[in-house]
Amino acid sequence: MIEFRMPSLGADMEAGFLREWKVKPGDLVKRGDIIAEIETQKGIIDIEVFDEGIVGELMIAVDEKVPVGTLMTHILSAEEATADILPAQRKVETKKMAPATAIKQREEEISIQATAHHLRASPLAKKVAAEKGIDLSKITGSGPDGAIIREDVEKAVTDLIAPGPPTEKTAADNIRMAVAAAMSKSNREVPHYYLQSRVDMSHALSWLAETNKQKSVKDRLLPVVLLIKATAKALIDVPDMNAWWDNGLQRKKDIHIGFVVSLRTGGIIVPGIHDAGKKSLDELMKTLNDIIPRARTLRLKSSELADSTITVTNLGEGAVESIFGIIYPPQVALVGFGGITEEPWAENGMLAVRSVLHISLAADHRATDGNTGSQFLAAIKKHLMQPEQL
Amino acid sequence: MTEDEIRPIINKLLKKVAPETEPEKLKPDDNIQQTLAMDSFDYLQFIIGMDEEFGIKTPEEDYGRIMTLRDLLGYVMKIKK
Amino acid sequence: MGETTATMKITYREALKQSIRDALHQDERAFLLGEDVGRYGGAFAVSKGLLKEFGPDRIMDVPLSESGFVGAGIGAAVGGMRPIVEVMTINFGLLAFDQIANNAATLLHMSGGQINVPVVIRMGCGIGRQLAAQHSHSWEPLFAHIPGLKVVSVGTHEDARSMLLAALKEPDPVILFEYTAMLNLEGETSTDFQPVDLTHAKIRRVGKDVSIITYGAGVYKSLQAAEALAQAGIGAEVVDLRVLRPLDDKTVMASVSKTHRALIVEEAWQSVSISSEVSARITEQCFYELDAPVRRLGGVEVPIPYPKHLEDGSIPQQEQIVSATKKLLQHD
């Protein structure tokens, strides 16, 4: 029997609200299935399950506040499931009852089932929802017995178009608070050290331009994928940077790179790019195409928020050259890429103009020392100089 | 195509990529990416949308020539003369 | 619009009488027959004075035998006359039920389309005059069940003034329900003669939030309820069915499709009634327009009691229409 507990979706998370169970007792689940939707400060997150088995009793009611670590359900083996779920049903079946009571009980069972599995909405509400593309399961009904009526659907449509009243906390406010909490904690507890280096990107950029010429507009690569891939490869070279600090350095086997996405309404969100080292540049671009829009609309999966092993921030779009960032605990490092700009470049006693990228590293001094950090930056540089190997 | 025909389409495409912004308020010489706080990913999505909408193929080396609204309108008008 | 039509105050009884007078003036084949309609002036004084005006051939007193004189009326209709048969109250109508169901309703069919039965049978009906269980029936659903009949309900002064004239133009038997509790009720009607049809339900009041569908004595009660609901900001549309067979689906569905909610009000017992039928049709024809379950407000399913307060309590009253509507709209 495996206990399924409320996962932590980041160091800054204490609790979330269960908004929907995506499974019911007795359902067969496998690794990666979505088991529930939890509303957090970072939007509604799909919670995945990491084991295979049969879902046991659901121990948390919808809309309940669930602290991190709370037991939510069990994932059972086939034998456990027969022992755990079925006796309850058998009890009901074999209990001796007067016929009238039996009928009443049967009716109650039926009506409970109907409530659990049938969405109560007026025919008109369903019609309007279908026309407007509204998911009725996301709406709270205000009609008889909580049924969803047309007004509820229309309200949902308006809420989608226009943001809620200013008095209510917006998603942006929530994210601002989450970022504030996490960064304050990190700055308070983590002794940071900072390193910076420069790399000549001329070769990498011309290689990228050539590569992109062979591609349709849709498949073109952005420079940022080179940066992500180079970071992933450097982590293989310097594995101490791919780690969490949790009462000591814990190296991580998989490389999941958290990529900072700025929200235009304020705040940041850091979805994880899973197995970045194993992905080709094209695959990385595809992942970005998938993950960035979802991050912007706050529709991420739990694993994408929970298991990053390092963070990459890329402020190359603006005018900044360098970033000295704050680590996202329990990670131990954050790599910052500035903008690529033309600069004078001295090499072999000659001065030239090159496209230059500033790379910075913020690292946790409890976990590593400057020497390790220096090796790591050198490794990133090395990989960026050899784009064809990426 | 005239400027008056192109401008609303550009606005629509920008709004699609960056729904929180107001592209209609862009001034001719504003840097689009910076003014609307778009990153390179957003801008690429915008160019993909533009290529589809106008049936053109914008080569990567031209990206740098269409940073402002004035440049962009001129660029599209020249191709769609 | 723009032209103002003169109106006058008239009682429901007087409107009925004027319609009989007009009918007899307009068509020399028309005549009234029924118990005490002549010398006594009608059990409810609807035909008072008409004997003097039209003579005993056209205002005809008949023996106390409903089966006999309703049958005579049917025979006269088959023979080319345009009889108006008055059945004092619908309670006695049951004694003529065989004549109506087996002869009036079927002869056209049995004769292969050769014999029409253009008889109009007026029946006093309704609840509210303390006439107790045997004299307080609402048999509208019973008659509306029968193919071959046209069944209409006189819920307003306008229809009291004009419906009979339209009924006499029908080639087939028409059962016309009049409400004895409304006889003394004054109402406004146009001084101009306004013909009405026997096809359509009528929107008596326009509203956007809920359709109150009713007929007969329910019409004025619903209009008063709608007035009260308007004070609470609820726009109730009042649909007077008028024709109970065949039902005017189009008007009902258009109203419900607009308001998305329906309350059906009638005095008849609710089970297997006009409201059952209307409710079923709404579900069949405009299910996807409904934003709430259809609700019905009908008579309590008991023999109608004699004491005034119990009698009042056995049928929907204005306050109940108001509260049922509010409940339907969740407006408490």
C-alpha cells in the first residue's frame, strides 16, 4: 500500500485547495496520470501520481484546504484493493434489512451515485456552455440543489473575459506573494556566492543562423535552447551543481532545468524542463513551445513545478548584461544569461568586435565552493563554443 | 495592402501572443518587443502568426529590421505591394 | 398603435349575454337552449331578458335532462341549425358526457367526413362559490382529452364578449367553459367589436424572466401575481392558453424559449391535467431552452370542500402563484 500525500510544489508552498478529484476509488492509475487538481498560488496544478495501482478511499473533500504532506488517498495493489474497498460493499449487500428499508437505502445509494457522477446543470446551461466552450465542471451552480443555471455559465464567461473585481486577490497578486515568500526565505537562509564570465557567441550564433535556414519558421530555434542544452551538458560535467540541499548535498540523477518565465501581469513562474540533457535542440524547442504558454496561463502539472534540479534565467531580451539571481531552494544553483551584445574582444593580442554573452552563477556556499562554480561556468562556455556538439 | 489594412491585423496578432497588452497604443517608433514586454519566444510566435496571416516567409536575418511598428508596416507593405 | 379605442366597463356576465345577443342577431340559425334559460333568465341570469327580445323559438327552456337536450342540440346541428346549448354547470355535463364523447365528437369520423356537428356547448364551471364537492368541478382536462372536440376556456372579458361568436363559426363541436365565480367581475373591454380566433393562446402580459401559463380563472389571478412580482423586479409573462384542445404549442414554446422558465397554473386537479400535457410538451419541444425544471401549481387533489377558507385553500391563489414563481427563480 502506497500513501499518496499532498505534494510540495515548491519550497514556498504550505498548502493548496483540492479543487477536483480526477479519479474515484477503484480506478486503475499508472505513473504520470493526473489524480487531482490543486489550486495553489501558482494557479491550478494537475497533480500526478508516481505509482501504479488502484486508487483507495479518497480522504479529502473537494474544496478542502490541504497542507503539504497530508494523506490524500492510498495507491493499492490488486489484492489490497479487494481487501480494502470491496468489504464495505459486501457489508451493505449482506446486511439483513426490512424490504422497505432496503428500498430506501437502495434509493439513497442511487441518488448519492447520481450526485457524484452526474453534473447538475440545466439543459439551457449545458447548451450555452457548449456554445461558449465553458467547462461546466469548473463552475459552481447557484440553482436549485446547486444546479448550474445559465446565469452561472454567463458569469463564468464574463470572468474569463474581464478580470474579477479589484478587491479580490488576482492570480498575479498570489504569484507575487509566492515569489516574495520564496525569495525572502532563500535570501535569509542560503549563503550565496556569485561568479561571472563572458563567452564569445559569434560562432554559436552563425551556426544557429545556418541551422535555422534549413528550418521552417515554426521549427526555428531560439538562442535560449543552446543555453539550456549547454547548461544541461555542463551539469553532467559538474554534477555537484545538479543537486538539492536538504541537510547536506543530495546529488540528483536526472537533470530537470527550471526555466524562469516572466508573467506580463507581474511575477515569475518556473516550470521544469524534464531530462533536458537527453533532449535534442529541436525537442527542447518543442518543450518550450508547450510549456511557456501553459506557464503563462497557469496550467502546469505538479511534476513541472516540483522537481527542478537547477534554475536558468534568461534576461537576454532586455538591455541587461548580467543577472545575479537568488537561488530557488532546495536547489543549489541558478544560472543567469544576459543579453548577447557586440563588444570589443581581445584575443591573441588582437582586438575584434564579437557577439558576447555574459553568464553568471549564483550558488549555495553550503553546497559548493567557488572552484566548483568556476568549473561549471567553464563547462557551459566550452559547450557553447561547440554548438554542433550540442 | 495599405497601412490601414495591415495595422489591425498586426494588433490582433500581437494581442494573441500577449493578451495582457494594448498593441493599439503602440507608437510608430516604439520598440515592439520591449514596449509590450515580449520575450524572444513571444516574438517568434508573433512572426509565425504574421507569416501565416500575410502568406509571407520572413527570413531570420530580417528579424532585426522589424523591431518598431513603422519598420514592420513598411516591411509588410513592401512585400505585399 | 396610436389610435385610441374606446373602452367600457362591463361584467363578465353582461359580456356573455351580449355575445349571445350578437350571435342570435348575426345568424338566424342560432338559438339558445338550456335549463331555465328563458322564463327564469338563466340559472346565473346570463340570458335574462333575451326571451322577451327573441321569443320562445330562439330562447328555449328544456326539461331537466342533460342527456336529452344536449342530444337534441347535436341533432339540431346535424340538421343545419347553429344551436347554443347551455349546460347550467359542468357538473351536470357529466350526464351528457355520452352524447358529447360518443356523438358530437365522433359523427364526422363515423360518417366518413359527411356529417359535421356545429354545436356550441356552454358550461358554467369553476370553484369559489361554496357549492361543495359535487358542484365545483374543473372538468376541462376531461373534455380536452377527446379528439373531435374543440375545447376553449373563457378567461377574460374580451373572450367572454367574443369567443362564442367565433365558436359558432366552427364547423365542429365546441365546448366552451365559462367561470361562474367571475360573473360579477367587472372588466374593461373595447366598445368596438373585436373578433377573436379559436386557434391561438394569448400573451396577456409580457415579461422576460418566467412564463406563467394558465387558462380560465387562473388568468386574472396570474395577472395580479405578475403585478406583485413586478414590484419585486421579476418580469412574469402571462400566457392565457384559451384553446385547451388543440393546444397552441407555438405560442407556449416561443414564450418559454424567451424566459427559459415555466410555471403552469390551473384550478383542475394536477394529476393528468392540462398542466401535465403542457409540461410534457415543453420538455419535448424546448428542453434545451429550460434553465429550471418546469413547475406546476394545480388544485389540491381532494373533493372541493364547502367551507370558504378550505375551498380557497384547495386552488391556487395569487399569493401561491407569487411564491411558486419566486421559488422557481430562487428569489427568496
